[in-house]
Amino acid sequence: MKRQTLMSRLFVGTMLVLCGILGILQYRWIDEASRAERERLRGSLQSSLNRLSLGFNSELTAACVSLLPRHLPPDAELTDEETAAQYRQWKESSQHGQLFRNVALVKVHNDKLSLRLLNHESFEFEPAEWPAAWSGVKEHMEARLAGEPRPLRGPEDGPLIEVPRQFGGRPPGLGGPPRPNSPLPVRRNPSWMIVEVNTEYVRDTMIPELLQRHLGKDSLQNYQVEVLTRGAPHEVIYQTLPTPSGHIGETADAKVSLFEVQYEQLFRGREGRGGFGGQRFRAPSTEFGRWLLSVRHRAGSLDAVVQQARFRNLGVTAAILLLMLATLAALVRYTRRAQKLAELQMNFVTGVSHELRTPLTVIRTAAFNLRGRLSQNPAQVEKYGALIQQESERLTEMVEQILGFARTEAGQVIRAKEPISIEAIIDESLDMSRSAIEHGGCAVEKHIEPDLPPVNGDPIAIRQVLQNLLTNAAKYGSEGGKWIGVTAAKVGNDSAPAVEIRVADRGPGIPATEQASIFDPFFRGQRAVQDQIHGTGLGLNLVKKIVDAHGGRITVKSEPGHGAEFTVWFPAAAHERQDEFANTTR
């Protein structure tokens, strides 16, 4: 047994160490996988935004190219008819024919700029005053016309794009990468074209279309997207869902610039150097462009999403490890209980063998003596007859307990129920236990409350409960005050009445360490074993099973040296059963 216990402890210790190592390794693997997943998600999101930016900028640049006639020399002036025809052709063939809100031609007459706006209904250019929102572009053109070097204008020009017919050196486009300290080349253009991007169309149609194409419809539902102008204060161009803290700003998971017309590609294609379609566009970035597209996961950030997944994985791993440990603990517990039960069964077999041997020996000896000369002595015959009767009753009690335990194990705890008078059952039990009570020399004090409600139960089983408790009280109470107290009273309320029965003694009591085990099968207290008190360890186990089968409960209250008190509650019979019982007793 010691060797098995040592091996069991070594096995448990080894499993605990292995579970700890597995938990540490799993934690590290999950952490590494979370970091890799975070980088993958960020990279995938940034790549999707780069493709979106490239698609938007190329569409914008392609639209500008489509408005310029191809056959005109670079220094030729743009005519109203050709530009209007070019715009009409582009509008009818383009998927985004509503991209431009206004198209205007700017021409130089006597060193002054004249503005002509396109009428979208008649497709004709008409003279117009400079809109107030175009004042920055006008000042920029006047400075260039006067030959004054001016810095490149940037995002503050809003949705306006200047498309000159020719330029020298670096292109003067407003959408190009700004260089505040770089002067523009002084060169006069015979004419300019100005287009105003329709921000409402971009917001309502173009950006949602690009987002669904590059982020996916399902993915778009998981992200907060906003497009802001770079100018101060920022103007919201597009926003999927207003954020409680204002703009996404630095909390974005990925950013990319929009509205970057790449004039190098535009004019290289116009000058016949391979055409627009064969040109490569500059890679998207967050430094250039008038608008900034920011994306953030709805959970707060991709870090939060990965962290949640990490916690879920850690939770699942911890749950699995805890389940393994719980299984191990349950296995150890059940193994120990099985070992304890096997030990109790062995003790039971030994005890029953001893208990059976003693009365059988007494009966055999008494029978042998009765066959001899003692049979002529009436007093001795009566004495041996009483001894045989006493030992036979002990044998009967043991056999009944063993058979009762076998029945309860087979599920046959009680038989048919019927209304029972508790007072009558107590009297019958006291009568049947009289020999044990007289043998212990105990005085019985009985207090029965009048008009107790009947109990619906098996009379034989309930009688066995009370008889067992009285017998135990007689065995152990004889060592103290030689007193047994039996009380019965009504408890509970009118909706759930019950009958409480108490059986008390003034014996040595039950140690606190044994009170939780006295209802276990085959259990016998240390004092009972030392004092060699007769018993099988099955009586209280049968009592509890019978009480539980009746829907009642049993408790024990004891202190060493102050006796023990067992309390049994039986639910009262239903009212119709009580009426039936009352009719049968009249």
C-alpha cells in the first residue's frame, strides 16, 4: 500500500510539472503567434489601402488626361469647342462621369486672366466671375503670369486641380508633392484648364466603391474609415461612423494619402512618351496628397483585436489545463476513495466474521452443555435458553442489516408507502429494542407532542430507522448517564408540515473528525473498534438511505463527553392522505 501511495504521488507530481511546462510553452507560442498575426493584419490592411490609393489617384489622373485633346501641340491654346467635346466624350464613356463638379478654361488677354465655365447642360463654355473659393488658384496663376517665383500651393486649394498645357522643369500641379522652398519655373502658358472635383460624388460613390473592392464588404463592417483634408482645420470628406473621441488621428491602424495627381505621368503620356496606360505611378504614401485616409478597427485597434484573440486562446488553453488537472484530481480522489472503500470492505469482512463467530460459538457451547447433565437443572436450562435467544437475535440483526444493505444497493430501499402514526411507530420501535435497552441498563425518557400529523412512508423501514438509532443509543449511552431521550414534534409550516424525531444519549459522544463519515458504509468509529463494541458499520448507512428515500433528512449533533443527538425529519403526508388515515383509525 505504501509503495502504491508513493507511485501515485510521483505520478501526480510528474503530471503537475508537465502541465506547468506545457502551460509556459503554450503561453509563449500564443504570444509569438499573436505578434505574427498582428503584423500580418497590419501588413494586409496597409497593402489594401495602398491599392485603394493607387486606384483613386490613377482614376483622378486618367480623368484629367481624358480632358486634354491629344492632337494639339503643347504650345497650342485650348479652344472651347475642342475642350467641351473632349469633356462630353469622357463623361459619356467614363464610369465616373460625375467626378468633376466644374470645368473651367483660363486664358490670358492683355496680361489678365479670364475665366470661362462649362455649362453641363449645353456643353458650352460661358464667361464667369472668379468664385471666391478659387481665389488662391487665381493668385497663384497671376504670380506665375507676372514671372514671380511662388512656392507650390498645397492642400489649402481644396478640390481644385490646375491642368496647364505645358510647363518647364517640375510640374506646377497642386496635387504634386509640396516643396515649400522650391520656386516654380517662370513660364507662360497660353491657357489653363481648372477642374473642381465633386467631393459629394467621391464621398457617396467613389470611396465606398473602392473600400468594398479593396477591403471587402464584410471587412468594411469591422473598420472605422475616415478621409480628412490635410489643411487646418481638417475637413471631413468621408466617415463611416463618427468616433466618440473625434477623429481617428494617431490611433489609426493604417493610413494612406489620397488626391495626388501625378503630373509627371500625365504630361509624359501627353507628350507621346509611351502613353498614359504604360506609365508607372508613384507608390502611395502618407506624405503627399491633399487628403489622408485613416482606418481603425471597430474594437479600438488591431492590437485590441489580436489581444482579445490572445486572451481567448489563453483562456481555452488554461481551461484545457485546468480540465486536465481537475480530471487528475478526480482520478486521484476516486482512487483514494476506492482504496478506502476496499479497506473498509476488508475490515467489514473481518468484523462480520468475528461478529458471526462469537454468537455461533456461544450457541454451540450452550447447546453442548444442554446435552449433558445440565439439562436436568431447570435454572441452567432457562439460563442457556435465554443466552441462545440473545445470540440468535444478534445474528438475526446482523443478517437483516446485511440483507438491507444489499437491498439498498439494488435500489430497493423502501416498499409501498402508507400513512403512519409516528407515535405508534416510536412505541413499536421501543418495544422491539427493549432487550438492547435493558441490557445497557438505560432509562428511556419519551416526549411525544399530541396531534402529530401522519407520515407517508414504509412502516417497516421507518421502524428500522428508529430501532437502529435506539440500539446505538443503548450501546453507547450505557457508558455515560444510562439515559435515552426520545422526542417527536411537528415542525415546518402549514404549506410544508413535517415531523421531527430526536434520539439522544449521554454517552461519550462522537469525535468531530468522525461525524462526516458515520453515514458511510462499513465505517466504524475508533472508539467502537477499541472497545470491541458489536456492530457491522452498516446501520447508520441504512438509516440515511431510508430517510433520503422518504424525502427527509438526518443530522447529528455531538460533543465528546456530552453524548450524541440524532435528528430525523420526515415530511407529513398530504392532506387527502391524512384524511384517509383519520378515517381508517376511527
